[in-house]
Amino acid sequence: MKKLIVIICFCFGTSLSAQEDISVLRFDEFLGYVKAYHPIVKQVSLVIDESQANLMKARGAFDPKLEVDYDRKTFKNSEYFDKLNATFKIPTWYGIELKANFEENQGVFLNPENTLPQDGLYSAGVSFSVAQGLLINKRMAIVKQAKLFREQAKADRDILVNNILYDASLVYFNWLKFYNETRVFNDFLSNAKMRFDGIKRSVEAGEKAVIDSIEARITLNDRQLSLEKANVKLMKATLELSNYLWLDNNIPVELQPNVIPDTESEAIISNTLQVSELSLNNFNIEEHPKLQSLSFKYERLNIDRRLKANMLLPKIDLEYNFLTQTPDVVNTFNTTNYKSGVNISFPLFLRKERGDLKLAKLKMSDLEFEITSSKVQIQNKINAIKRELDSYIRQNDLTRVMVEDYETLVKAEERKFNLGESSLFLVNTRESKLIDAKLKAIELENQYFSTKALLFNSLIANPSL
């Protein structure tokens, strides 16, 4: 948090000297800011809110319902009919619906079957399905699928957040790479400037030829040109990094020149990205977010298949209602006064139902192939990246030795030059080889870190930052 306060101060124009106050932005701190404040990460979290809203919507199918149906007709001063029907329904899980009803009808031309007692008629009963819709129905299926969609949304959120952190990691590694390159050109520019000043004084004293100062000046200008190019790359990388830095309330942050990357961050990178040897040993592919997402999707399709299979059964709806004029007297609800009904329907060929079931099974089979293929691809990709990382470790070791050897050669050549046994051309040649070796080492380190980030992206780890 201390680092963040420093960045905020610079963002609002605090004038501190870059040379006097250097602030190091570590990799884990950077990813922590991205995960906590980046707008797209917050946007991804809306997926969970959306799935929760869909679940609430699905559960609404089981909300109690009050229905009132009122119908009246008056013509030529005659009341043809005045009908009131009020119903209170309570849907339950297994296709059973509890119902309470009040009817009051009157009128000159009232249909005889609608004739009721003067104070109306009360009823309480139940309706349910005994075949299609008993063990599973559309309302049950929608709620179950909404619950699974909520869990799938969590896995999908982890995937999306991981992708954002992966992109941010690559940007940080590029920032670190160009910062290291700038340091290399700065160091060798200082060497070239010191050498040029010394040779210039020797030329003025008549100890060296003018051509030596020209060669030294060419080298100096070449190093200045290289440094300028490196500064431009660093500036672009810094601005790109700023795209991922935000504060609360969606306030963007722009890095100032005194904020630098951590140049000794290999261990922090491995621990932050959870790609250390210990983390890899604890990796279980079955817990991979992509496979979990596909698994939840498969369960949703299975619910749809069960619903389609249930549609092959005949539709048999039963209804039974107790009738009474005095609902406040409990014993008036008995089997003497009742209203019941049964509704049966069954398509003869079931072509639509059989077709829907077959399509549901085909979707499940297609997803099974995708799950199997994805599991093999993920495992092979992870194994390939691990081997690539092992190769980069060996390459970095070789490059480190090469840099040390070139440094030894440069120092030896400089001693010979100071003793008058070598030329400026040979010193510059040795130094150019050393610069190339250091730049190659920086590039290899960048590739090594980027491959670690790719492993992090393949594992879809979700670090606690």
C-alpha cells in the first residue's frame, strides 16, 4: 500500500527528484493493483452478478401467485352476470401446486353450472402431474440449470481474470526488459564518454593521433543513439504499463520516471504466478477452471436431456378441491363436497419429443469429445511449457557465463590499451560483443519470464494478491 501512495502522489503532481527518490514497483504489487482496481476485472465480476440474477429469475417460477378474474355484464337495466373468481396458488418443487379459491357469481342469465350460494363458495385443493412433469419439469430444470450456470460463471470469471493478469504480466516484463536495456546503454555510454575525454586530452597533448579521437567520438555518438532508442522503447512500455494501473473509483494512474521495475524479481514472479515447483506438484487437472466450466455445462445439458426424456411420458394432470361455504369451520372440508378433474394428453408418434431427446444427447456427446480433447491439450501444453522453461534455464546459465567471459576480455583489452599494447578499435570491438551478450541475456530473461506467464495462463491460476 505504501508503494501505491507514492504513485498517487506522483499522479497528482508531487515534484520529487527522480534521482533522490526512486520507487520500485514490484511485480506482485503491480498484479495486486491490476486485480483489485482494473475496470475490466470489475466488469468480469458482473458475470457472477448476472448469473445470480438469472438464478433469482428462475426461482421466481415458484413464487406464490394471486389471481383475480372479475367479469360483469349489464344490458338494458338487466344484470346478465357478475362473476368473481379469486385464486391463491403456491407452486412446489415436484410439480405439485396448492390452491385456495373463492368464487361468487350472480345474474339473471348466469349459466346454471356457475350458480353458487349467496355468500359465494370457497375451495382448497391441490393439482399435480403423475407422469410427465412429476420428477422433473421445466420450472425445476430452469432453477437447476441456473444454479449450475452460477458455478460455471465463477469458473469463467477465473479464466477471464487470468487472461487479464497474463496480459498485464507480459507488459510488466517488457517494461523490465527495456529498463534493463536502458541501464546497459547508460553504463556503456559512460565508458565511451570517459574514453573519449581521455583520448581527446591525449590528442591535445600530442600523445595520440587525431584519428583516435574521431573513432572514440563515433563510438560515443553510436552509444548515445542506442540509448535514445532504448529510452523511446522504455517510454512506450511505461505508458503501456500505465494502462493496467488504476485506483478505486476508476481513476487511471500514470507512472512517473522515478518509478522503476524490480530487477531482482525471478523468485517473486514464480511465487506470484504460482508456477513454482511446489505449486506444479500440487496441480490437479480436474480442478482446471476450463474443465470445470465444461463440466458444469455438461451437467446443464444432462438436465435438459432428462427434461426431454420426461416429455416422452403421457401428460396426466390431476386436480382435487374441497368445497365449503364456511371456511372458518374446519370440518366442513370433507370428501362429501368436492370438485375434481383429470386431463390426459399423449402424442401418438412422439416425433417432436424423440427428436428433441436425440438432439440433447448429441449435444452431450459433442461436449464429451470437447472435454476429453481439452484435457489432453491442456496437459500436453503444460508439459511442453515446463520443458521450454527447463531449456530457458540452461540457456540463461550459458548466457550468464558468456557475459562474464566477455567482461573479462573487455577488462583485459582495456589494460592492454592503457599499456599501449592494444588499439581503440579492439577495445570497442570487445565492448560491442559484451553489449550484444548482455542484450541477448536480457532478451532471454524476458522470454523466460514470458514463458512462466504462459504457464500461468495455461494453468489458469488465480493468485491471492
